[in-house]
Amino acid sequence: MRLRVLGVLSVLCLLVVFLVSGTILGSAARELTQEVQINRAASLNRLAQVAFDAAADGDTVRLQREMDTYSGLYGEGVVVRLQQGILASGGLEGDRPDVRDALSRAGLNVTDTALAPLQPFGSGSELIFRPFGSASQVLGGVVLDVHLETARQKLRERWLLVGAAAVALAAVLLLAAARVTSWVLRPVLRLNSAVTELARTGRAGRLPEDGPPELRELSRSFGAMARTVGASIESQRQLIADTSHQLRNPIGALRLRLDVLQLELQTTREREAAENVMAELERVEDILDGVLKLAAAEHRASEDSARPFSGGSRSAAQPADPFPVLQGEVERAAPAAGRAGCRLVLAEAPVPPAEVACHPAELGQMVGELLANAIKYAAGATVTAAVRRHQDRVLVEISDDGPGLSEQERTNAATRFWRAPRHAPVPGTGLGMTIVGELAAANGGRLVLADAAPHGLSARLEFPAAPSAADRPASGTEGGLADG
């Protein structure tokens, strides 16, 4: 937007400078043309008067002397036609076609002292002429060859002066346009950042009230709206977390009573019914646990969001090697993998170690959730865990060679409570991927789901490489996993 607005203002500024400069230059050309024309017309009239006197008394000596004097001063040729003959000075010949034409028109009592407007880079001279004589008789004509180079040089000097002033004016106007654009658009850009932040986290910092009055009022209105929306979202999150927490006590009491009831049941049918109730109760507990984890993850992502317009910054953990965390989670998941018939493979650690600014406990929670998903939904598959470096990012990847997910299913996988239809018989809440995505965002990373080669699912946690490791040469390659 800034470039578009600045471009429009720049074009308008340059157009104004061009129009003003063109007007000044046109006026200068007309002024110099008129000055030369008045001066030469006066000289032409004086020579015509002397020629009239010479025609009256028949003495052409004074006329020739005046012509020679004028040509010597100005370097311009003069031709006078009398009844006695033609007189010339300054190298202007009377037999030139244009001179003959001018003398013929003067003989018809026609006067032409107009000069064409000066051009700074033109060349050549122009003829002006007028007749002389009595009221009833034309006695002859005077032709003056006007040299315009001196006037053109003055016009070029004025063009240079106006051009320099135009460049300075254009620079001032462009600078003013840039300042005005920044002044007007800075609040708009901050408002756009605040809207993006509000949409992503449900919170927005206080916007500085600067710029035009209308935008200051808009910033105040948006700030009030953002605080209201943020408070509402936070209240909803707190309500969900409190409700989930409070439901755990009655559900625990209900589980205890079901355990006591099972001891009193006698028939097989009654025991099966009680086991079904207990299974549903366990599912409810899993959902409550998932909701609590999701509420905590969303709060974490919202709390640590960067707010450049309010001066806040992301509270990041110290750079650490994610491989020990990955190794610990793989060891913790080994019993569950054995029961599901899965083979866990831990790829070798990259050398030198890759470091990320992620809280180890939250990284462990994310990796544990991804390993549990792979073991649960890809029973009997080989599950590979790896840490790799790719350009300026560090990838923590859990991949399997199971059935995988389609592209549409991978898109829906981060949706709350979504589960693939074919996984309906498998116990689960549909909140795992959502929790992982929120925790990854809280630590400056992201969750990426993709196909694994040759088949299966690859879940990658991508983090920016920590500053302490950013300058080290990359030793991992995309897809290069070694069995551990």
C-alpha cells in the first residue's frame, strides 16, 4: 500500500513540477522573443526613416553609413531598396530569394516584424521588413536579418536555472510526499498488524494514537474492540478450563461408585454393562484431559505472541538440543509401541547438534503426542523419530510407514475433535494434533503434516534454528534418516 500511495503522490508532484516549469519556460521564451522583436522593430523603423530621408534628397551616403554602423554593432545584415537601387550591409545580399520576397511584399506596403517564438536549441536567423514612403506612395523597403543566437543563449541559461529549481522542488515535494505517506499509513499498517494479531491470538496490544485525526479515532475504537474481544475469548477459555477441571471431581466419584458397584454385580450381563459404562467414563475423562491441555496450549500461544506495536516480545526458552528430549520420549513410548506391534527407530543425532529455542517440557509433550498418534493409528508400522537441520530451520520429525492420511484428511487433522472415519473404533479425542499445533506456535514453530516415502504419514515440528547454531554448516539433508 505504501508504494502505491507514494507512487500516486510522486506522479502528482512530478506533474505539478512539470506544469509549473513548462509555464515558466514558456513565459521566458515569449518574454525574450518580445524583447528582441521590440528592439529590432525600433531599429527597423529608424533605418526606414533614414531611408525615407535618403529617397527624398537623393543622398544615400548617410543611409549606407547608418547601415554599416548597425551591422558592425549587431552583426546583422540590412538591405534597403530605393528607386536609385539596392543598398546592402553586413553580408546580406539583395538577390537572396527570401530577401527578394521580403522586398516584394514591402513594395506592396506590407509590414512584417513578427518573430517566431524562440527555441533554446534552434538555429538560423529570421527576416523582418517594412516599407517606407509617403501616405500615397511606397518609396522602397527595408529588410533586416535578425540574428537570434544571443537570445537563444539567454533562454538556455534560463532553462538551466529553471531546471535546477525544478529538480530541487521535485526533491522537496517527493520528500514531503514520503513523509505524508508515512504519517498517514503508519497507523494503518499498525492497525493491520493488530488485526492479524487479534485474529491469530485473540489479543492485541495498545495502538499508539498518531496520524490524522480520523485514524487516531479509528485506533482508539479498534483498541476498545480488541480489549472487549480479548476479554471475551479469555473468559471463554477460562470457562472451558474451569468447567473441565470441576467435572473431574464428580467423574472421579462416579468412577469410584462404579468400581464398588462392579463388586456387587452377579451376572455376566450386568458386568458387561458396567464395563461399557466404565469405558464411556474413561472416554469422557480423556476428553476432559484433552480440553484442559488444549486450553493451556492456547493460553500459552496467546500469552507469548509477539506484539511489535506495543513493545512486547516473545518469551523464548534458552537454546537447547532437542535430540535428548526426542530420545527420552522414544524410550517412554517403547512399551506402548511393543504392545501395538510397532518398531521404533531413533535416527542418529545431527553433528554438530541442532539447537532450538523451545521449552523442553513442551517439546516433550508435542513429541509424545505425535509418537502416541503414530503408534495408535499405524499399528504394526515402523515409526522413525529424527532431528534434522534444513537451511535455517530445525526439524523434529515423527514419521511412519502406515496407511497415512489423504490430503484432505491432513488438512482437517488440526481441527478440534476431528478424527478420520476409519479410525472411529480406535480410542481417541481428536484433540492431539490441535494441542501440538498450538504448542508449536507458542514456541515460534509450526506443525506440518505430509506424506512419508514410500507411504505413511510424516509429522514435522519446524523451528527456526537458534542463534547459537544458525551459523553452523548444515549437515543434514531433506529426508536423510539413519536407523538407530
